[in-house]
Amino acid sequence: MAVLETERKYLDSHRDELLKLYGGKILIISGEQVTGAFDTMEEALQGATTKHGLDNVLIRRPSEAQIEFSAPALTLGILNADSTCTVGGTGTDTGR
């Protein structure tokens, strides 16, 4: 089964119900359960991180068209999205 397939199917099959319950809120869906409803994407991302850590969850408004995004390098751990790391340098190449 594809990553987040269960969550997508849940959203698709319960879209009308979720719209009635949550309106235009951004939902966090894990499995077949809504685990959070937020007004902004920033709040939804923070809520998902707090509640689910690094587990995969679907974050979407039920009223929005589905846009697929995949970041295999992040999923496989090839890249690290660690916001505590800083990028240094002056932006010029000294040739060293």
C-alpha cells in the first residue's frame, strides 16, 4: 500500500462529512482519524509535529483539490531537513 493511501481514501470517502464538521479548517489525518483541525498551515504543521513526530500524516483542507508532493530524499533520509543547521559562507567562490 502506498504511503498515506489510507488517509487519502478516508478523506475522499468522508469529504462531505468533514466539510460539515470542520468547514475550511486544515485537517491532520492519521489512518482513518482526524487528529487535528487548524486555521493556518503553520499551526497544522506544528500540531502534526507535536502529536505525530516524524510519522507520516496527511495535512489537507477537505475542500481543496488533491495535490501530490513527494520528497523521496527526505523520506529515505538522504537529505536532512534540520532547521537548526545554518548555511555559512559569503556567497563568493575564492577558488580554494
